[in-house]
Amino acid sequence: MAKFYWSILLICSFMMTNSAQAQTKISGEIVDSKDGGKLGKAAVVLLNAKDSVLVKFVRTNESGDFSFPKIDTGSYRFIVSFPQYVDFVKDILVGEEPISFGSIKLSKAALLLEEAQVTGRIPVVIKGDTVEYDAGSFKVEKDAKVEDLLKVLPGMTIDANGKITANGKEVKKVLLDGEEFFGDDPTLITKNIRSDMVSKVQVYEKKSDLTDRTGVDDGERTQTIDIKLKADSKKGMFGQATVGGGTDKYYGGKVMANKFNGNQKIAVFGIAANDGMVGLGFEDGQKYGVGGSGNVEMMDGGGIMISGGDGSDGGFDGNYYGGGIPKALNFGASYSDKTANDKHKINVNYKRNQLNVTNTSTYLAQNNLPDQARIDHSKTSSDNENRVNAANLRYDYKLDSLTDMTVKMGFNKSQRDNFSETFGGQQTLEGDTITQTRSRNRLKSDQERFNIDLLLTRRFKKERRSLTLALNTNTNQSDGKTNYFSETYFKVKDSIATIDQFKRDKNKNTNFGASMTFTEPLSKRLTASLGYSFLNNTSETLNQSFDQDPVTGEYTVLDERILNDFDFTSIKNGLNTSLNYKDSKLTVNLSNQLDYEDVKRAYNNLETTLQRNQTSIRPSLSGNYQITKSKSVYFRYSGRTIQPSLTQIEPLKQNSQQLVQYLDNFDLKAGFNNNYSLEFNSYKQLKDQSIYVYLNGSQGIDNISSRVTYYEDGRQDIQYVNVDKPSWNIYGGTGYRFVLHKKWGLNLNLGANIDYYSQYSYLSIGRTEPQLNQNESLNLSPSIGLNRSKANKMDFYISVSPGVENLSSSLQPELSRTSFKMNTFGRATYYLPKDFKISLEGRQNYKSATQTLESINIINMNGYISKKFFKDKSLEAQLFVNDILNKNSGINRYQSGTSFIQSSNEVLHRYGMLKVIYNFTTMKGGK
């Protein structure tokens, strides 16, 4: 390992040393072509002719003179720019003799009719807040995609996870000719649009839809890349088809076809694979609905909230990053169109997703209880199938020049067929058994969701005066059937408890919401808004469990002890006020939302009611100070009342967690969260240099936490309680990116991250008094990265991130630990003659050992060799090997509550695959 780091250090030192070359001088003066007036402060730029990398930059003095005293011999692109004048661009060859341009005459743009003063292409132009790249000025492979083009643009990076960073900020949205394409999934553009179809690439911070509608700047920004197509690339078809077969019966197939006809865009795709390819990439779930692997949480009304899960719908690159071995069968279609005057816009898409995952997972937790630390362990085998059909529609209509309307509709139908079998237990640190459990679970469920949203904005003749009306309604109904078996052995009692039941869970949830907001300018820079909102939520929940009839053998005997049969209603009225200040450099927003809510749960089987009236506030203060066009500071504070849910006050009856009993707490009260954020970002376009710093903090006051009582036999009681100690989650980071060696195209990235977490909860053993326990974690991780992108030569990306991790529990300080960790990533592509190419990618994740857990050292290396065929390089054969060293592992380690946890899942191991990739197009710009 030491040799590896010394090698990197020596390479970096060598790269920072420039070899001696012959140098010469370039000079001249810049004047007005009409009157000969001297043009001071004109920008004079010298770029490398091969790759458009900046070499030198100066501004003329008051006399219009400039000079580059020491320039290496070679080919350059010389550019002169001055406001309201046409740029002067010329390719020059610098030899040993000095170059004197004499007087360079610039003409005002308004005076030039048919004259052309530009003698070459300008690679980068800054237009206000937009950086525009001329795609044809940057060299890429003949059949390269937009993703390959972005890698060679100054200020643009794509990291190990496929995340795109432009001018020091993470890109959240990629548009095609100013519009979303197949939703807002960046990879559908970056991985499927050919780079030779592109005319310009624009980078800017997109304002929020609300700002565009009302004219009142709310300070929200989204770093955006807008791909502008050539005129002859907007009509025709293009796409890609991939098919592969490998060892151990692995296969992968994908097809993506697109048809453009002006503003009309039609796209279809299909995927059939068991090699880890499950989707088309980032934010698939937002466009098509939630997949089957998300986290499911029962809400007050018995409804289900599904949040992002383990990445089973595909990460940034469309590959599976969840646990287990996936098999995917997905297809979808998208249609979008708009009229020439943008009066009507429509976008419709449909997706059918089927994902089968088999997995064998393990769980090992060191639970640091007071005076009685124990080990929880389990091994689970699962076979899950999830099917989703989802359709979405968006229609935008400009009723007139002052009125906009947007209608959104969505439908999602999902089916799950999941089976799992678990063997586990609890034991002391010395290895003595406390409990042993085996369980089986077979779940079949159906879920349907529908939503419709209407947004209408009316602007008035007075600037920034507007009225916005929003209406929305959604329904969600589910029906689940579960065969559940669990058998637990308690060593203390020397007894066995068995559950063998059929469970039926039905839920129907309906929401209706409406809001109206009026904005009014108070002065040139100050705008106020006043809004009212209404939300009505109703639901019906029925959770039934049936024991087996000893006579018939059928599961028909209702278990009244764990029956949940209730109706839920919630009526919320809200009032929102805000003030907005904006000038040329500063934007400040101050707002507060005041909500009055009445929530009620009426039990049908008990004829009782649980009801609460609650008031909540959500203050917010944010600001953005634009120091310069490329340097800014952003801050934000937001607070919100955290109301306890009715399920926390009076938990639903259950026995699916056989060792856990949830207790009521009718004295539970609201807490409050404070969130703080501070960001600084600076990017120097001409030097291709960026710096960012961010710090975020979240503080919980009167936090809703838990009181857990552990018993000698392995059982535990859990009750939600308020804790008068503040909880904290603080995280931040910094990064500095700069050009290390211009001619070689080397960029260096330096960074660091910090993460601190502190949470309180009450613990007790048996009937002892609860003790307050503080869990803390601290992570420190510096990083260094080196990357190079050169078309048809050699590309690589290397990053190394060592770190220290400390996990502690105040009640068991002797079990606290500090460990070393290391994450490394490397990717290299080498272009060989005759259109051959070799590519390797490797990752390493190391964590040192703890008192009960062994060290982790995960290494995964993939690679391929490929050959392109035909004159247009449209056909590619690729020999791919996954997990070359056969050392990939699905082990993960983390902290949760009082436990230090290590889990493992099945992953894709070594296999070989032959792939054939065909790119097709009928577009002139793409040939």
C-alpha cells in the first residue's frame, strides 16, 4: 500500500514539472475599426489549438496594448473579446520568432451586416449567467455520446458514480433543447444522444417553475445542462441496441429508439437482463412511480409511504445497487410535443417494470445495552418479484400572455410476490444463547395509486403581481395477503412461542388539497405574498390476522387481540406569508407557514376514538449573495414543528415482530427541528478552477425518541417519548478542483468531508429505571482525485479517500470504537490502433476490525476490451469481465441506535460476457 501512495506522489510531482521548451513573445494593440480608439480592458485569450485548453489570459491596458511574454512554440487559437464588439478569432503557429499583431481592429456588432470577422470557432462563450460551449470545438470519438462530450468540456466532471458536476456544482437536470426528455432523467440524454448531433452545450442555474410563473425570485436554483441540437438533427431516428451473453447463464439486452420531428419527440426502450442492468438511470422512480424495493412506512391513516430504497430501480448508470441477484424485464415509451409558439406542451410516458431478486443476507449487530451487551444475528433467504405499471401525463397551456396552466396526471399499479425465510437469534458477548428464531413470510399484494394536479397562475400588468391556484387529489388503495409463521425458543423459560397465521391488510386513502397564493410588489426590490391552503385526508384501514381452524385446517379464526379496524380523518388549514427582497446581487426570502390540523382515528371494532388538535409552524429564512457572476454565498434556515403521529401515541396492534411490544404514550408532545445551511461556491471559467464549501446542521428540540426496555428472556418494550436533550446531525465538506497540467489535460481534485451525529434515547433492563443514552458518530474523510479526458488517447480517473470513524455509546463507553477506513476508485481507458479499446474500473472499500466484527476489505474490478467496425464506427463488439479478481462482497457496516451493525447481501461475482452494441441514426447531424 505504501508503494502505491509513493507512486501517486511521484507521478503528481513529475506532472507538475514542465519540461523546458523554446519560448517567444506575442504582442499587439486593440483598437476600434471606425475611429481608431484604444480599447482598454479587452480580453485577450490564448487556447491550445488541439483541445481548447486555456494557456494564457490577459486584459489590455488603457492604451489597448497587450503582451504574452513567454509562450511555448506550438499551435494556438488566439481570441480577442470586447463588449458590444464582434470577437476576433485566429489560429496561429508560434515559432522561435516573436509575433506582433500590430493594431487589431474590432468592429461593433451593430455595424456588421454581412461581414464576417470571426476566422475560427469560439469554443466557450459566457452570456450573462450562462456558459455556452461550442460542441464542434472539442474533439471526441466519432460515435461518442453526450456523456463523452461532457467529459472533455472545461469545468465539467463525471465522478465514479456517474454524478455530473459543472462549474463546481452538481447537475440536477439535463434538458434537450430546453425541454425535459423522457421525464428529467439525465442519462437518457447523456448516454443515448450522439455528440455529433449537438450544436451547443449550455450550463446555467435554472430558476424554479414558480419563479418563472410569478416573476418573484424565490432564490431556488438548479444546476442545469441544456443540450442544443443541430438544425438537421431534429428530424429523423436514432438509437442503440445492445445484446450480450455470458458465462453462468448471464445475459443482457437493451434497446433505445428515438424519433424526432421538430418539437415532436417519441422514444421507446426495453431491457431484459440478469447482469445488473435494471433501468435507464437516475430518477427513474420519479418519472414512472416507485419500484418494489423502497422503504414502506404505515402512516396515521393506515396509508403507505414509500421512500427510496436500495437502488433497485437503478443508480445514476441504470445498474442495480441493492442486495441480491436481479433479473429485470422493463420497457417504456414517451411522447412529447409542443406548438411553435409554446402555447401547448404535452408529455406522456408509460413504463412497465418487472424485477425479480433472489438474495441471501446476513445481519450481525453488537447491541450495547447497559451492563448487558448482546449480539443479534440472522440469516435470511428471499425471493421477491415486483411488477409495476405506471403512466404519467403533463400538459402545459398558455391561455394568454399572462396566464399559465399546468395539469399533471399519474397512475401506478404495482404487484408484489415476496417470500423470505429467516433463522436468527440473540446471544451474549460470551456466546451464550438468549433466543433462537425461525420464520417464514409469503406476501402477495396489489396497490393502485392515482393523482391529478392543477396549477393555474395569473400574472397582472403590474410586474410581480400574480395569483396562483393549486388543486390536487390522489387516491391510494392496497390489498395484501400474508402467510406468516414464526417460532421462537426462549432459553430462560425453556419454552417455545409459535405464530402461524394468515394476515389480510386492506387500506384505502384519499387526499384532496387546494391552495391560493397572491403576490404583490411593495417596492422596486420588495415583494410580499399571502397564501391559504386546505388539505383533507380520509382513509379506511383493516388489518386482520386469522389462526388455523383445528377442524378444517383453514385459516378462518379471527385473532381479535391484534385486529386493527379504523377510519382516519385529517383536516388541515394553513396560512402562509412571505417577503422577498431582490437586487442585482442579493436575494432574500423570509416566510412562515401556520397550520391548524384536526386528526382523528375512529375504531370500528372498539367504538372508541383517538383525536388531537395541533398547531404547527414552519419559519424559513434564505438568502443568496452573488459576489461575482461566478462566485456566490448561499444560506438558509428553516424550522418546523414535529407533531407525533397517532401511531406513535397509540401504536397499531401487531405480532409480526414477535419479540417486540409497542406501548401507548398519550402524553407525547410535539418537538421542533431547526435546520441550518451555508454554502460558498466559486468558479473561474478561464482558469477552469472551482472551490466549494458547505456546512449543514439539523437540531432536534424535545425530540421524539424511544424508551426501550430489554428483558432477560430477549423480549423488549418500545415506547415513543420526548427527550429534553437536543439531537444534532452536522455534515459538511469542501472541494478544490484545478488544472494540474494543461497540455496533458490533467485535473486535480482535493476535498474533505465531515459528518457528526448525536442522538439520545432511554434504555433500561427489566424493571430498572430508564437511563439516558447518547449515541454519537463522527466521520472524517479527506480525499484526492486525479483525472484526464483526451479523445482517442487515454482517459483515467483516480480517487483516494482515507478516513477515521468513531462510534460511541455513553452507557457502554468501553465498547466504543475508533476505526480506520479507506475508499479508492480507479478508472482507465486506453485507445489502441485499429479502433480497439481497453477499459478497466476498480473500487476498494476497507474498514478495520472492531471488538466483535472483523475487518472489511471489498475489492471489485471490472473491465472490457472492444473493437469498432464500419466506417461510421456504428458497430462495437465488447468482451466484458465482471469482478475480475472475484473478490466483490456485499458487506456493509453502520450504526443504528445503540447497535454497531454489519450486514451482507449477495452480489454479482465473476463472469464473462460478449456484447454487441449497434448505434443507428437517420439524422444528417448524427452521421
